[in-house]
Amino acid sequence: MNRFLIATAALALAAGGALAEDIKLGASLGFTGPLESMAPSMLKGVELAAKEATDSGKLLDGSKVSVVQADNTCADAAASVTAVERLVTADKVNGIVGGMCSGETIASLEKVAVPNGMVMISPSATSPALSTIDDKGFFFRTAPSDARQGEVMADIITDRGIKNVAVTYTNNDYGKGLADSFATAFKAKGGTITVSSPHDDGKADYAAEVGALASAGGEALVVAGYVDQGGSGIVRGSLDAGSFDTFVFTDGMISQTLVDKFGAELEKSFGQNPSAEGEGRDKFTADAKAAGFEGSDAFAAEAYDGAALLMFAMQAAKSSDPKVYKDKVLDVANAPGEKILPGEIAKGLELLAAGTDIDYVGATAVELVGPGESAGTYREVDFKGGKLNAVKTH
């Protein structure tokens, strides 16, 4: 009788912990490369969400979550594919927050994630090409498409009374997609683009590119580039040559690093980047500060939200298998359901475990549309007083 009771208790204990496991989230980010200054805070966002879930003890019967980082370089597609292959095959992650830049995201998605049935949620890859890619339902993004950013940028420039601009863009999927999107929107508003030309990253000197842009002229220079690479090189060259004193910056340029590099030299400049406002954003910023990082850094909030969506989808599906939980990502991201803010991952997991729907609002007012990408809210900024200042949202 005693042996029977012991055996029964053991079976019950095993059954009760059957779902508990060590869940791994991959963070495929550009820790080196053209956006390396942005990657640390993005990683911190992922880690904060993972810690909340682990501390709650409510994810899949008490599963613990760890974060495995991989350097995708943001620029080298081959390096990104190798990094993501390691995450999937060697580290055996259950989901990936990444990639970071559009070109490497496309490569790792097509060559690794889709063939292996791995979910990727990018916090910052914004190329319009990702809206129509054949992802088999495995790809989502918490950052909006640059088709939307191009329209917002055209509105901001037009509202400031600027009628003609020169455009320089980093020579890749991100830069070209954004430049094309902006050109279509700006011309539709009656604006004129004097020249639109690519620049390569990694050069020591951009005098030739700046000379061509200056020759074409314009009331301002739109810089669709990377703050740690050619974008800043173009700005430095333009300022030194006196070619332009007003710059319009896209999301790949806007960060504290830009201010640190140029400060008061950007007095007349402005730009935009994805950034929701309101209770969710404020809560995340406060939580990030308590965790020791700057929550307003570019794409840190989007990274936190990407990690949260992965874990909520697992909970809704009762499985950490990406082939299973991929179909729940849109369900947990959108209405109907009880709204969940940053810092409320435990609450969301508890509701899902009880069979209650949630609507994850998160730090960026998450609303996934179309093929699973953010509907998009943008923050207009300027640099008056040598500081990065929020002007208004669009």
C-alpha cells in the first residue's frame, strides 16, 4: 500500500511539472556594426521581459527563461545567417528577438528561420520588403514598415515649409526602401528631391558623396543611414564643407550617440523614429531605469515587446514549440482581451493560463496589422539646445 501511494505521488508530481522547462530566447542583434551603439539597450529590453517571466513562475508551469545573444553584425548577411543558425541548431532557442537590420533579417529569415520553423520577432527591421516576404507565418515585427515612415517624414518636412531636399541613403534594403517610400510621399505633396543617392558604410572619407549632394542643393539633406557608420560620416563631411546645416534624420540615425557626436551643430535639424507615447511607454521607461538602462533608447521598447509577445504566445498555445505557438502571436497582440502593460507580464501569463484573452499593449502600443507588423506611431524630434527633444507624435 505504501509503495502504491509513493508511486502515485511521484506520478502526480511528475505530471504537475511536465510543462516546466528551460526556455531560451535568442537575441539576434548587431553588437558590432553600423548600429552597435543601439544594441545594448535592446538586449536589456529582452532581458527585462525574460526576468519578469522567470520571476513570476507562471510561464508554462514555472518555466525559467534565459537569453542567448548572437551578433548578427546588422550589415553582413552571411554573418547573420551563421549567428542565427547557431541560435537554432546549437543553442536550441525557442524563439528569436531579431534581426536588427533589414537585409540581414531577410537573409536569416529565408535561410534559417523559415526552413527550421523558428519564430522571429524583429524590433527594428523596417524594410517594406519584409511586408510581402514568404515567411510561412514565422515572422513578426514590433517596428512599423518604412512605407509608413516615408509618409510621416514627408508630412514633417512639408509642415516645416521645406519644399526641396537632397537625399542620401545607406546602400542596402533599409536605405533604398525608405528613400523610395519617402520620395513617393514627398512628391505627392508637391515636394522636389534634387538628388537621391546611396552611400556605402565603412568609408574613411565621404568628400565625393558630399560634393555631389551639395552640387544638387536643397533646403535640407535627408540622411537615411546609420549613426555608427556612413550616416554620421556624411553629416560630418557636410558640416565641415558648409554644404548643409539642416538635416532630416531617419530612425537609424536618431539616438543619444548622434547628439554626442554633433551636439549644437544640429540646432536646425530634426527627424523621426518609432516611439509610442502614453502610460505604457512611461511605465517601461520607469521599469528600465530601475533595471539600470535607458528605456527611451532607440528600439529598446520594441525589443522588450518582442520578447513579451514570444512568451505570451507560448503561454496561449501551452507550448514553447515555435511551430505551435506562431499561430497565437496575433491573438495575444491584438484586441479583444484584457490590456497588458509593461511590468504586467506575470498578470498576462496568469490570465492566459486561466483561458482569458489578453490584448498586449506593451511599451509601444502594440497593434499588429497585415502580415504581423506594427501599425506604427512615430515621434518627431529636434535637437535644439544640443539635446534630443521630442516634439510630437504622428
